[in-house]
Amino acid sequence: METRRDFLRTAVVAAATATLGEVALGAASKIPSPDRRGILCDLTACIGCRSCEAACRKEHGLSSVSSLSELGRSNVPERRRPSPDALTVVNEYKHPNGAGSPTFVKVQCMHCDYPACESACIVGAISKKESGPVLWDTDKCIGCRYCMVACPFQIPSFQYDTALKPDIVKCDFCVHRTEKGGVPACVEICPVEALTYGRRSALIEIARKRIENYPDRYRDHVYGEFEAGGTSYLYLAKTDFKELEFPSLKREPMPGTSESIQHGIFAYFVPPISLYSLLGGLMWINKNRQKAEEETTE
Ligand code: SF4
Ligand code: SF4
Ligand code: SF4
């Protein structure tokens, strides 16, 4: 029986062979628009109700969970990541000494300003839009999963409803709403306004003001303002972001690594059979880079 790994290997080789002639390299050097939008997540306000999870699933017609009561405000037994059934998930982090309140962390695509996924994509299926979202073109995607390996936040997942055409699944910033002047479903549903949608530059001002006005409530750190060149999702918290399992990233955009490997493939015309092993190489580089960065920030 063909395993998923066998399928992936076959897909990478076949797709790379078919598309080498019409490759469009990612455009990671674009300067993001000063008007781009973002979402500020204030983790000190989040009560872990998971309404955002339910609203997101409903908005995108995902999974059998149809109501908030089915999700409930429960302790989540394991650290979840977004999946084909859930574009966003909320994880609970107990207070370090067990005495204080837990912190709830909403996780989804960060909509990076310089997306490593865009840069790694060998067919140009992923792009950062001027208004902020990082979106993908299902028709261009060949299912190679370079984006999955390159993402420093472990976000893209794939659904295999159609075996020959696996599709990227991740938060789409609810563009179908925002393009019409609306707000994302998760932001609209949040009962405590832990989520704020708006111009990214204005959100940073709001975040800085909150830190200034309530220094006991917030760490002096807006996560996403600078990490990996900046992201459209921004976070405020009282707890150290490392304890909440946010990756420690430098200010430089991440695409450099994936781009240089990708350019090498085409500059030296590496035979398609080598592409699969390069996926492993990219994963190794990404992992070690993060480890090195964590060590330098300690
Ligand atoms: S978080 Fe990952 S998937 Fe989302 S834009 Fe950044 S690199 Fe791409
Ligand atoms: S912005 Fe839209 S797609 Fe993204 S997590 Fe919120 S509801 Fe889901
Ligand atoms: S809806 Fe708001 S308060 Fe509830 S889990 Fe999501 S972000 Fe937190």
C-alpha cells in the first residue's frame, strides 16, 4: 500500500519535473505596504473560551464541530497546532507556579511581512498581499510542502481529500470579509475584545500604549513587531513568550535560507530526484537556526 511519505516523494519528483520549465521564484524582497492590516491578540485579556475557534470553523465550513458548546472551555490535553479541521486553535498554558491564572494562546498563520513560505514555494503559489494576508493559489500548488518545512511557526498543513491534489490549509485572514470592509470572524466573535483588527501601524501604537499605561500587566514586548522581519498577527502578554512556546526569532526575515536553497536548485539544475532530500536539509537548517537563535537570546 502506498504510504503518505511514498505519495509525497512521488508527488515532489513528478511535479518538479513537470514544472521546472515554468518556475516562478518567490518574491521575498517586496517591501510591505505601510497600510497593511493586522490583528492584535492581547493574551492578558483572552479567557480561553475558544469562541474564535468555533467561529473560524463555521466561517470556513470545517469539521463536524458546529457549535461553541461542542468545543467548550476545556483544558486542552495537548499542545495543538492548526490542522485541516481547525485554522486556528487556542492552547492553555498553566501559570508556572500553579498559583496564578493560566494564559491562553490563539495560534494561526502569522501572515509574515516576509513570508518564508512564499520564498520557499518553487512555483510561486504563495504571495503576501498588499493589505496584509499571505494567501495561496490552489491551482498553482503542486503539494511539495516546501512551505510547511520553511515556516518558522509550523503553520501550513495539507488536506488530502483529493489524493492527487493535496491542498494547503491555513488561516486566510478572512479576506472574503475584510475585502468588503468587514472584520475577521474570530475578531468579531471574541466576547472580551482580546482581538483587535486594524492597520498594523495603529495596532503597534495601541500595543505600546497599553504597555506604557499598564507596566504590571504586560511585558515590554510586542511579539511580531520585529520577529522574522515582522508579522501581521501581533501579540501582547504578561508571560515571557518563550514560556508560551513562541519561537525566538531574529529581526531579519527568514526567507534567506529557503531562497538560497531554492535558487541553488535552479541555478545548478539539481536533478528532480534530489528535491526530496533537500526538504530534509531545509528542515535541518531551520531547526538548527532556531536552536542557535534561542541560545544567543538566552
Ligand atoms: S506563519 Fe508560516 S505560513 Fe504563515 S505567512 Fe509566516 S511563514 Fe507563511
Ligand atoms: S482570521 Fe479568519 S481564518 Fe484566520 S483565524 Fe481568524 S477566523 Fe480563522
Ligand atoms: S474568542 Fe477571544 S477570549 Fe475567547 S479564546 Fe478566542 S481570543 Fe480568547
